[in-house]
Amino acid sequence: MPRKKARREPPEVYQLYISLEEIKPRVWRRVLVSSTATLAQLHAVIQGSFRWVDKHLHNFDTITGGLTSPAFEQFIADVPDMRPYTRVQLCQVLPALGSHIEYTYDYRDGWDHMITLEQRLSAVPGMKYPAVIAGARRGPMDGCGGSFAYMKLVDIMNEGAKDEEEHEVIEQHGRFEPEEFDLEECNKRLALYCRQRVLWRLPAKEK
């Protein structure tokens, strides 16, 4: 009599709270993602949900040390203790509720994100992951100078330009609404980002 195949349990879903450090009021996202998702995939989630455009180096600071894309070969060679994150999964670096890792994007502007494991949930049949379930405020623009420069830019947007220099700043970055956050639009952008960049599937180099 043929053996029945063992039923494979679906992976847990991690509820993560991701916030940009050193920005007030806080810019944050709450996301649901598989516990078996890789750091390459989490990188895609952060890029898509915060409006980044993935033009700069990035790395994760975890309990196992610094981890980054294997595509950044020279970066890995130049930075002590930096290793490629090939196939490293969330469950390996976020082992318990309340544990956290850090994600840095763009070493010139220094965008630091704190990622905290809030809950471990069962997958909901029919629901697509990853998904953003809450958030606040739009993400900063790439190349705007870092957290303090962005907060100054937000002040100019809220209070209006007072001199020629501030008018030039507005012209450079364009007008935007700092408080804007549309959950449906954020998820559409995330899904489009993952499809177009093919980052939700592991690149050939990382297989």
C-alpha cells in the first residue's frame, strides 16, 4: 500500500513593524511576510513599501552579523565581517517575538530602518503575501540628503519657502504631501515593484 505523503505545514506569517530611524514624526510600515522569506525578499518589501528606488548599497545588521546582497562583491570584500545573505531566512535572524534587525539603505544619506517581529501568525488561505496592513506618512525621496535634510524639507513644505534657497529646494524635489499614506496604493506599488524587479524570486546568482 503506497505511503501517504506527509502533509507539509504552511510557514508561519511574521508581522513586522518597520520604522525609519531619526525621523519625526515617525515614518513606519506594518507588514505581513512569510517566516521563510529571505532577506533578499525582505529587501524588496522595504524598497517597495517605502518608495525607495534601489539605486544604492544596502545591508542588514543581524544576530549573525552584517549581511548584504551577493551582487555587492566589492562591498563584501572591503567591509570586515560583511557576508552575503544568500538564502538567509527571516526565521533565522528573528527567532523570537520582540527580536529585531536593522536595515541600512544608501550609505551617503544613511537611511536606517528598525525591523521588529511583533507577532507570529497562521497564514490566511487565499491571502497574498507580502502585504502592508498599516503605515504612516510617505517615505522620503532617494538622494534628499538623509533624515535631518528630509525633516527640513518637510518643514519647508508645511510652512512655505521663505527665501531663494528654500524655493530652490522645493524645485529640486518637487512638491509632495509628507503626511500622505494610502494603504491600497502602497500594496499596489509593492506588488508592482516585486514583479518588475523580480526581487521576490531569488536571482540566479543566489540560487
